[in-house]
Amino acid sequence: MCVLMSLKLSAQVNPNFSCDDFSFDVSSNTRASVEFLSKKKYLDAIKDSIPRSQKPIIQENEILNTEFQKNFPNIITEHCVHSKSFEDGQIGEISFCSKKYKMFLVSKEYHFYIFKIQAFEIDGYLVFNSDDKTIYNTDHYPIILDNGKMILDIGYRYGGTNIIKYYKFNDKKVDYFELSFPFYNQIKSYNIIKKFDKFKLAVELIKYNTKETAPNKYEDDKNDFCSKLLIIN
């Protein structure tokens, strides 16, 4: 199954629990594929998994912030943002100041400055690309691949959904892809696969037999949940 520019997909969930019924939404400005795998094919695919980088300690890096403020003054400060921002597949402008928001620089990877953003019911990151002077938002600490040509954002999003999102930088074009699952699905594990200089993502997803809430741990009763194995190209 391929997803194309501005495509939105949403499948209906059968009230009678079945692992064959599956629900998700896709938003993208590029061509991508989502393929469901058998257990055997999934295990074969993840043999080419690469190690994931370790998330750093999330604290303000004052030395790095001094560097950023010198090179990019008044773009991102503790309570203000004045910058280009990539949203919904296109670049726009963002400008605000509020003491309800706090931004602090925690790390730099390749040409990306990574800011933690904190506010009421908001707990994400601003990833500033110093090449195109644009902010890219992530819900989790970003996973940056291929020498800065790809950003991955994977996991729980406030409100109950789980997401898999990426940005790919191709010359002056940015490819954007986001796959989101309802709250009765959870991402149990994922593997980043590199083969022939291309990256894929293999995901094990748990689907629970409820529309209201999901347990905090996995149980042995297969009537309560089942798993889906998929790979995203």
C-alpha cells in the first residue's frame, strides 16, 4: 500500500475484536509504503537492524546555547520563538513570546540544534536545522540518521495516540511522513534497518481489545490483545 501527497487514511474498527481489523491515519507529502509482515519475514528483516543512539541527559547546555545565540540571535530564546517552521508538509512562519513556554538548548547533532520545549500539556522538542534556518517539531528526542539527512520521531503522543514520523532532507526538498495509531494500539518495539544505503523501520504494534483504555503491561491472554508486525519504507 502506498501513501501519497496529502493523503489521509482511516480504517473502521470492528466492534468484535479481531487482529485482522486495524486502524491508523497517515499524513504525508511523499510516497511511502506500509507493509504487514509474517513473524518469519519480520525476524529476517530485523537482522539488518542498526544500533540506536543513546538519548542524552536532558539538561540545558549553556555553552552550546551561547554559540547558538551568537550565530542565530533572537530566533529561539527561553520564552520566544521567531523562525521559519515546517508544519503539515510546508514551511511557514512562527512568532510568539510567552512565559508559559520555556525552551532550552540540550544538544547539537550534525547541523541540528535540539531544544526542549516545556509548557502546560506540552512536552516536546524543537529541532532547528541550521542549514535551512527552519524548525522541525518532534514529540520525543529526535533520532537523527544518515549524517543528518533523516529525523525519526517515534512513540506516545499526548492525547493517547502513538506515532511514527520522519523528515527526509533531499537537497531543497523535505519529505514528511506520519503514521498515527489510536490509543488502543501501542508501539511495543521498533528496529531501524539499513540496507543498500536505504533506511526502513520495522515495528511491532500491540492492539488491545478495547476502545477506551489500554493496560499498562502486556498480559498472556491472547483474547485481550494481539500483535501486528509492519515495515515502513
